[in-house]
Amino acid sequence: MEARMEKAAMHLDVPPDLENLINKRLSSGGYADAEDVVRRALEAQDAEESRPDEELRALSAHIEEGYRQVERGELIDGAQARREIQAMKDDWRSSRR
């Protein structure tokens, strides 16, 4: 018979400014609960910190291309940009599950 040791849940006290940020995210409807908000924030931070140099260079190249598009007047409206960004976020979240 194998004994299982389960860790107790961690409980955090957060200052009012962080509580406000968590509540803001919760009110968006995109999160199940405060734990989901914290989990996604930490996952995003972990992904950001663990990006290889090659990926960072590619990201910088994309940003530079965006600046060049702006300079050429090749803009999209805000609603379209939000749809495209949301689709990218959804794809990223799906790939992390």
C-alpha cells in the first residue's frame, strides 16, 4: 500500500491593489475564480521568462514589422485587432493545456 502525501493548499493575503486587479479580471468573465486569475498570470510570467533567445528575436522582428506597417499607413481598426489578439490568446491557452 503506497502512502500519499498531499500538500495543504497555500493561502495568500494580498494587498488591496492586487485584490482590485484580481477582481477586475474576474469581472471580465474570462476567469473561473481568483485561483484561475493567479494561475494564468503565473503561467504567462513563466512562459515569458522561459522564452529562448531565438523566440525573443522573432518577437522583436514582428514588432519592428508592425512599426513599418504603421509608417506605411497599413493599419487595421481596433475591433479587428482585438479579435485577432483574442484568437491568438485562445490558441496560446489551448496549447498550454
